[in-house]
Amino acid sequence: MTDWGLWSLTPLGVTLLLAFVTRSALLAMLIGVFVGTLMVGAVPGAGLNALFQASLGNADFIWICEIVVLIGILFELFKRADVLDALAQRFSGRGGGRRRVELSTWGLGLVIVDDYFSPLMAGTVMRPLSDRARIPREKLAFLLDATTASVCILVPFTAWGAYVASLVASQVGGGMTADRALSVFIAAIPYNFYPWLMVAAALLLALGWLPDVGPMRRAERRARETGAVLRPGAQPLTDLGDGAAAAPPLPGRASLLMELALPVAVVIGIGVWSLVALGSVKIVEAFMAGVTSLVVVLGARRRLRRVRDLTDVIVRGAQGVMPALLVVALAYALNAVAQQLGVGAAIVAWFDGGLDGGRLVALTFGVTAAVAFSTGTSWGAFALMMPVALPVALDNAGGPMTPLVFQTVAAVAGGGIFGDHASPVSDTTVLASVGAGSDHMDHVVTQLPYALAGALLTIAAYLLLPA
């Protein structure tokens, strides 16, 4: 295969350019995938077929599809049961308005510690309240996104912490146990400035202490002046079925306790229990149980009486998330093209010569951020950068339990989070758009100034830190 070097970034560059110009994530990603297929050297038709089989015919993609479809069905059940409107009316009658909704969204992000579960669950619950408070969907998506991966990487006893610790152990060697490697990760958390800054920025934005800037300011002005939570012409990743095409609510009176609080409690309860008892969040099982509990309650209350009604809910729920599934599929395909072209390795090779002790931490953050942004995967960036940066830090520091090593581990972790947070081809960025019901590129564009500001502040802090 041809060694494209930094030209391997061409498919991503084409995608980003078209996405920012056309504001159509689907079209931009499709063209980017096509360009990448040509660069790989495949015949367009057969090449795309092989690419989609390789990138989509796997357990990870099917797992995400299951989650997104279940979210669509659950949200459609909530709509048909009319509980979201009832919740919005109850909430609006208690006062608090925008600030209360935004702070609640931020708080849910801290409580639900999972990069997929958090934006989807919090978005489903908070979106009707956010719409009633005239909060633009772009801001809701930012609040969801800023408290997903950023929170996960700051909590050591999760899959994220275990994964980074395993990478640390593999590089240190010399009898480094999993427990000692985890202690290195924990010691690195105070130096992991980027996620701390993003969580703080989301809080300050919710409190109104951080000003809206650039595209976010325009979105806020639109929502306040016109009441439009979406930009005219926007294409939200979840079709809410508003207007004439929306299905009528089910007969009977909505019960917030039985038809909203109970299924949400079931979902969160199973998620928390599985994390504590099994060591990982069983997201699919949690949402399956939530959907099942709501169907049983609606049937027992004689609101869902016919099999045809349930079938209609399932079909409409799946249709509503179809744009999201297409974006996720193209993001996976674009990531596969990037891997085949060697994007991550090309970026690492470009910067590798500058990784000396004096600039190690700042450069490590910058390189990891570039890799994660280009590939859309923080975990892939962790795996690529830890073997490059950590041995240099160990050589300069003379041991694993030193500030330079902690700072380098933090730089790898924080750089990966930047890519997860800012890249339009990141699955967590896509799921934040899904949870908020936002146009995907509108979310990316409005979030980018805050992400870039956080990245620049992080680099400046690393340059000023004593090793």
C-alpha cells in the first residue's frame, strides 16, 4: 500500500471542509469516505462494499445501533404517553427557567458516568424541558458532550481508567502491577487539565458566568428572539415527528410517576447495578428493560391496547433515529479509512522528533489531540501515543512515580478527550447530537470555540508546569 504520509489526512480534510461549508454532515462524510476509498486503491463500488463490511459488520457498530434504536423507541413511547409535555408543564410551573434546566443537565452528566449512556439518557429527559425554556439545541448538545468523556476520564474506577492504566503498565514493565499502574493514572488526574476545563466551562455556561461566543452566541440570540431551538434548515439527528406527521397521544391521562420516573429509574438502576456488580455498564440491557417496563405499564393502564399501536411506536422510533444511524455508520467508515491510510502513525511520525523532555507534555497533548481529532477515537489515540510519549518521560524522569510521568499520562488522556469532544467523526460527539436532537454540524461548530480555548489553555499550562 502507498505510504501517503500526511496526505493520508485528505479524506478527513475533505470531510471537514465540506461539512463546514455545506453544514451537511451526511454528504460531507459520504464524499470523504469515497475519497478515502480511492486513495486506498480500491475500485469505487467494490471498495465501498468491502469498507462498509469491514467497518460496520462488527459487534461495536451493531451495539451502538441497538442503543440508538432503543433510545428512539423509548423516546417515542414517552411522546405517545404524553409524559414529556406533562413534565415540561410541571417543571415550568415551579420556576427556575433556563438556568435550572442547564444546571440539571450538567448535574446529570456528572451522575451518569458513561460516555454513551450519559448523553442519550440525559438528553432524552432534558430535551423537552430545554425546548420549553428556549435553550438552543446547540447549547444542550454542548452541555451533554462536555460532561461525557470528560467526566469518564476523571473517574478512575471505570473502563476508561482501567484501559489507560493497562497501557501504562505495558510501557513501564519491570513488574508494574495493575494496581500500581492505576495509582499512576490516579496521580495524573490533577494534571489532566482539558477535561477539568470542559466540565468547569459547562458549569459556568449553565450559570451564565461564561459568555456565549461566536456561533453559540448566534444560536442563543435566535432562540431568545424567535423561540427557534433549531437553526432554519437544520437537520437534527433525531426526528421528533413534530407537526402534522406526529402520531396522536395514547388515550388516558399521563402518569409522571409510572410512565416516566419508573422506566428512567429502571434504566439508571440497571446501569448502576451492572457497573458495581459486573464492572461495566450494560447499556443495551438497561434500555431494553426500560422500554419493556414502560410497555407493561402502558398496557396495564389500558393506554396501549393494540399490538398495532406498539408496532407503530417501534417503527416510528426507529425512523426517528435513522439520520443518527447513518452519521454513525459513516463515522465508522471514515475511521476505518483513516486506519487503512495510516493517519495516526503519520501524525506521530511528523511530531516524533520534537518529543524531548522540555516540551514533552505540551507536545504530547497536542499530538494526541491531533490523532484523536483526525481518527475520531480517543482510545485509539491513547494506544498510539502512550508507547511514543511515556518511554521518553520515563527516560527523563528516572522512574514511574514522578511528576513528569504523571503529566505525560495526563497529556495523553486529555489530548484524546479533546479529539473525542471536538471531532465531527467521533461517536461520542455524534451521540451528544442525538441526545440533544441537534443538527450535528451545528453542534460541532458551536462547540469548537470552547474546545479550542480549553486546548490552548491546557498547552499553556503544561508549558508553565515544572517537570
